[in-house]
Amino acid sequence: MKPIEIIQEWVKTFSNKPSFLSSKRIERFFAFTIMLAATTYYLFKGIYNWEINSTDLMVIVAGWLGYSGFSIVQGRKDNIENNERN
């Protein structure tokens, strides 16, 4: 797929036209990327300044695992909905 085709498909996700890409997956990707970047920054800042403890690390990892579980469940629900439509 050429870059211009990808951009066109991405633009279609904001309309009612059928698209190869999924707007739900795009939203989840951006939410995950922002969450991952923010928590990684917090971890590296804490490690660099010797201010992070094991509880902070456990909370962050629990958040990552919780979000990954949520993402898996939502992906399976989307697949079930798509199969029921077809």
C-alpha cells in the first residue's frame, strides 16, 4: 500500500465511507502510545533521580497489564461484532 493510499484510508475513518482501517483501533493506538510515553518518561525520570520505589513500579506495570487486557477484550468484541455482521 502506498503512503497516499494509507492517508486516504485514514481520512475515510472519519466519515461514513467504508475503510480498510478501523477508527477504534486508531483511537486505542493513540491512547496506548500516549500512556506508554508518559509512564516511560515518569519511570526514567524517577530512576535517573533515584526517586522511584518498588510500589511505583508495580502500579505502572499493573496499569500496563490492565490496559493490555482491556485492549485484548475489546479487540475480541470487535471481531465477534464483525463476524455477526457478515
